[in-house]
Amino acid sequence: MPYTFLTPKRTVFGQGAMLAAEKDLLALGRRPLIVTGNVVKKGEAYRQLIAILERNGVPNVVFSDIPGEPDDLMVDAGADAYKANGCDCIIGVGGGSPLDSAKAIAVRVALPGGVCTHAGKEIVAGLPPLALIPTTAGTGSEATKFTVITDHACGAKLLLKGDSLLPRLAVVDYTFTLSAPPSLTAATGMDALTHAVEAFTSRKATPLTDPYAMDAVRRIFENLPAAYQNGNDEVARESMAIAAFEAGVCISNASVTLVHGMSRPIGAKFHVSHGLSNAMLLAPCLTFAARGAPERFAKLARAVGLAGVGDSNTHAAAALLDKLKAITNTLNIPTLAAYGISQEAFLAAVPQMAREALQSGSPANTLCEVTEADVINLYQSLY
Ligand SMILES: [Fe+2]
């Protein structure tokens, strides 16, 4: 069965990447819309980007009205700013929310109708030239053909997808992540870990995505605790930036599975950040999924040094699951109760969240059958 493998058209990676990408940034267009967040505007990535544009006489319009995970109203406002100012390209700089917003704004200005009307369909239209510059090591949005936008009317998180959502340019400098606080480092890093493990154990995994997934998981196990404990550990930060990018490439080509399917409704309903809800679900969901394909979990465990060739698949898969639980504990990922979500409210929402999780299509990529009853049981097990 043939398959495709996509990455950003050009990626400039490493310390000093912004300067190295100067010509590429200028080639995007003559009037970029900068999509970012108000905290990011105080940081080094934004400062370097604006310095490049200013010294080359490139006017820019800044849209930073993204107070949280993006919804369609924020996207509309960004598209209005793009059109009102005659912009001809988009540069997203920041964490997952600004980068996802930048992609969605590109869709909004290129296609008729609100962004929510394009959810679930393959977006093939030509979009404005897009560059993405991450300041966290997590979502890997700079390397994916996806964006997640909340429908403000119903609160659901909608997935927009299409090859044209891959940026023309990704600029990844790990030094931009040095200022991320421990809680953000943990949540975003666990998102990247979830991407890599889910892509490796997805029905859509391919021989081209497997090496990216294995390397990403190994790097995250070895470096996320260090980056969490000491944000200035440059070796750990660089490895996490590589891992987040690799994991993004993985999900862009092999998709996600049960964890992301169940995570989005928790985020939408209870406003838990994406990385945290993934982290809460990671061990329980993958323990369930491993029953359907212990050999895949075992292969990953051996690849990252948690088991040897002499270990049985069952033993090796268990070692991987134990490691996922251990890293969740090391990073002090809160439970739903510790996060402040009442048991009564959560359990009342379970039936609807289970339906939304299955409707997203992601659970169907899991290497075992997932029924509505299974999803309900897994949600209930979180309490
Ligand atoms: Fe994710």
C-alpha cells in the first residue's frame, strides 16, 4: 500500500536559526501578518523577528489577541486584520496557540465561510505563504498539517487538516524555549511524547515515521525531566526541540489515536490545557491500547532501551507503560481532582465526551477495537 510522507517545505534548525532564515522569511512576502501572543511579544524570538523585518524595511502587522487556545472568533479577528492591512503572508511565532491560529487565519482568508465549516474536510486550497516559529517544545505544529480550533458556539475542539497547512518555512531555535516555566515545559513535553507514542502505535504508522517516533521517545525520556528541573539546561532543551519537531512529523503522517481523541473533549469542556489532558490520559489509554498490539509497544520499548531482545513482548510493553507512568509522576502532572475538576461534573460529561472522542476519528487509528463503552470506562477510570 503506497503512502506519502510530508514535512515543511524548508526547516531551519538550531541556535541562531532566525538569522539563518532571514532570506527565507523575507521571501514569504512584502507585508506579513505576525500572529503571536502577548507573553511571546516580550521574548527573544519576537524581538529577533521584528529586528529582521525592520532592518529590511518590511512593514508588519501584529495580531496578538489570542488569550488562550484559539477559537473561531479569534481566527475571524486575525483574518480581518490580515485583509484590512493588505497583508500577503503570515508568520506565526509562539507556542501551540499562536501557531495553530496562524494556520487557521490562513485558511480563513483563503476560503469562503468560517473556519469551523472546513473541519473534517481535506483543505487543498492554496493558502498565503506561512512561516511558523515555535517557542515551546511540544505541539510540533510547525511540522504538522493540522490545526485545532474551538467552535465558540458549541465549545467543541475541531480539527482542520490538509497538506496546505504545512508551512513553507519552519524556524526552530531551542534557545527560544529556555524561558518556558516548568509547568509549561512539562505539559508541552508530554504532548510531544504523546504524539510520538501514538504515531508509532497508530494503524497509519509507516516505515518512514517509525524512526522519527523512536528517536523522539528516546530523546523525551532522556531530556524532558532535565528540562523540567532546569530550564537553562541547553542540551536538554535542544534535544526536546528536536523531539517535538520529530513527533510533529510523526503525527502529520501517521496521525494520533485514542489519547488525543479523548483529550480534546476534556480540554474543550473543562479548559484543561492540551498537554495536561494528554498526560492525564496517556498511561491509562495506552495500557488499554497495548492489549491489541503488544508487539508494537514492545518494539518501541526495545528501541529506547527499556527492554532487550530476550524480553517477551508482554514484558517489554509493560516496561514502556511503566516508564510512561513514571515520567508523568516525575513531572508532577496533576490528576483531574487535583486540577480542581469536580467528580460529579466530570462524570456527568462522560457520555457526551465519549461520543465526541469517537466522532473525531482518532480512536479508530488505535491498534485495537475501541467501543463507546471502552471510552466511557477509560474516562471514568481517571477518577
Ligand atoms: Fe497534541
